[in-house]
Amino acid sequence: MFDNLTEKLQATFKRMRSQGRLTADDVREGLRDVRFALLEADVNFKVVKEFLSQVEEEAVGQDVLDSLTPAQGVVRIVRDHLTTLMGGQVERIKMASNPPTVIYLVGLQGSGKTTTTAKLAKMLKQQGRQPLMVAADIYRPAAVDQLQALGQQIDVPVVFSPGLSPVQLAQEGWQKSRQLAKDVVLVDTAGRLHVDETLMTELVEMHEALPAHETLLVVDAMTGQDAVRVASAFKEKLPLTGVVLTKLDGDARGGAALSIRQVTGLPIKLVGSGEKVDALEPFQPDRMASRILGMGDVLTLIEKAEQSLDKDEIEERAKRIGTKDFNFEDFQAMLGQVKKLGPLSKVMEMLPGMGALNKYKDQVDDKGVDRVEAIINSMTIQERRKPDIIDGSRRLRIAKGSGTTVQEVNRLLKQFNDMRKLMKQMKAGKKRGMPKLPLKGFPDLH
């Protein structure tokens, strides 16, 4: 979502770094480029004006301009103010001291409330909570069926009784939570195509019948400033406590994430970046600011790895790396572990400096990994374990079986051998004579 903004900001700061010494005029000219980049990213113009005013006041100070690296000082100031703009610190979901905790998820139709309800239930379950979901969206066709299917997938009970109103369903969910010893009640409320009085009246009645500890507004980040306007409208009628931004993996310009806290005063508590039920995470302003500036987000990547990867299997495979025993079975298992971290383009975004390679992102995708896996799956067990036996006729058979070409099979085998040599040399601590791997990486994903 922030690719274009990241690219423009990096280009601006690169020009500033190339100048070495900076004057106040240099900084102001650079910040003008930052202003255009933010406005183009659909950030609220009032937010941009206030943000840059604060940055400029601090960036043209003598302590910055007289420092050894003034350009880095400006980048640090922009990062700090971006972090503050988005909330400054992580806002956690608040739990009731006397369970159950009641959480309403509200928003317009199509914002992703139902999916987010299930995602949040799974997240809370992983944290040791015992959630229960209430299907209170009785108007949208298949909304109840969708939540029930998601509930089965994550093994979380769903409360629904035909004929009951949303208010009655919320009350029934609270009663069921007491009976089943559940400590969190997640209420998936109905939405509309736009904000109207009927919707708001129903939500107000639900709050009066069953007060909530958290009322989270789910908004589609791809709607840009419309998301900010929707948040303002809901806030006028409901006691909102936070925002969940969905579809952060989309290709919109990202202005909602940078504007919503400043305009509405509501903290962004969670962000969704995919359709899978585990694609929800706490919103961390400092890490998001680093990613926008192309500095990566290694901490989030480490946390994802700790949650997703099989440590024992990785350690076992690692022992074989750099030895002649390392084969395609090991490599395929490693690919499987990497895929657990999410789309490769998103993993790249979390690595420092990789933001500068946005233009190569289309060449690194999960379809390329799927082709590599198809080639490996077309090999016999003996071929996977002993790649050296794969001759011309075997390569032809593997290509036909995987729906690829002999050239692609040859490329994979060559790159695999290059990688195996490289790993062996790295393991031995050698610095010279390392084989030069292709620019676009291994495996070949373009």
C-alpha cells in the first residue's frame, strides 16, 4: 500500500544525503517533496500541513544542520513525527477485569467485519483467551453462514438463533459466554452500504442493552479518505474505542492509515493484511513508520517467524546445509517454512533496504515458488535425494510433469548447485571464490 510513498520519500532523502552539508533552504525544498508525496498518498491535507510544520521547525535547527550527518537527522525527525502522527505507541485491546469482555465490531458493509471478527477470535485464542462469536449480522445474505464456517475453522463457538433481533442476539451471546465459561464475546454487527440512521439506531440500542468494553470500527484502508469520513460519522453516534484497518495489503495509497488518528482521535488498534484468519496483527506506529521510510521491520518479521516456524525442523535442516547431503527434500521443506511467513513481497518489505527494490517486487512472488515446488514434486524420491543423477531424459520428464520447460528445470538445478556451493563455502568461512548468484535471487522467481 505504501510502495509509491516509500519510493518517493527515499528518492527525496537520497538527494539530501548526496548534498552532504544542508542549509535551511535545502531542508525546506526536501520537505516540499515530502509534502507532495504525502498528498499524493491521499493523506488529509490539514494533517500534511500540521505534520510538515512540526518537522520543519525541528529539522532546520542548528543542532541538525551542524551535525556530521544532517540528512540522517532529518530522516530521524520525519520518522519520529510519522510515528507520533499514527499514534505514537501500540494500543492494545482492553480486557475487562470481570469477564466476559464484550467487543463490538462495527462498520460499513464490505469493510471486512465478519472476517475480522474471526481473525480477532483466533488472535485472542492464541493469547490464552476463550472467545465466543455472535452472528448479529442478520441482513447480509450468508453473513451468518460465513461466521459459522470461520468458527469451525478456528474452533470457536458461534451464537445464533433464527428469529432473534441483533439486540437479542448480543444478549444471548453474553448469556452463553457465562454458561460456557468464555471470557470474550465478539459481536459481528450488521453493516450498510453507507452510514444511515437505521444502522446507527440499531447499534445504539445494542450498546444500551449490552454495554461494550471495546467498540472497534472496521474500515477498508483502500477507501482512502472515505475511511476517515466514515470513522468521523460513526464516532458521532457510538462510543468507539479504536479502529481496525483492513486490506492493508492492497494497492491503494495508504492515506487513511496516516490520517485517521489525527482527524478522529481514534487509535488504530489492529491491521489486517490478507484473507487468511491469521492475517491480523497489532498496529505498531513506530514499525509502520520505519517501513514507510524503507527501513524495514525486522522485529515484526522475527515475531512472525517465532509464531509460524518449526524451530526443531529448521535446526535439523540447518545441520545439513553446506554438506553433500543437502538435497531437494531439505530445500522444499525450507521453502515451506518461508511460505508460512506470508507473501514473499511482504517479507521483503520487512527487510532493511529492500524498500529500494520495489521495482523488482513483481519479479519476486509466490507463483514463482509454486513453480519451483511443482518441479521438485515432479522428481522421484531418488532424484530429490540425489540431484546429481538427473540427466537429460529425467529433466525432460520432470519438465513435462511440472508443466514447465526444460530450461526452467535446468535453471533450478544450476541455481540449486550454486546455492549448495555457496552455503558450503560460507559454512567453511571462506570469503573468496563464492559463486555469483543471479541478481533476482534463488530460486528463480521471475
